[in-house]
Amino acid sequence: MTDTIRKQSSKGELSSNNAEEQETG
């Protein structure tokens, strides 16, 4: 999950995408 959060943080969509990413993977 750390990689996902870091990638989203770079894009600046941590909150929006992170929620969906966690459900997917």
C-alpha cells in the first residue's frame, strides 16, 4: 500500500484515487 500512496501523492490525487486503489488492489 505504500507504493500506491506514494504514486497518488505524486499526482496530487491521494484522497480521490487512493480510496479506489485500495478497493481494487
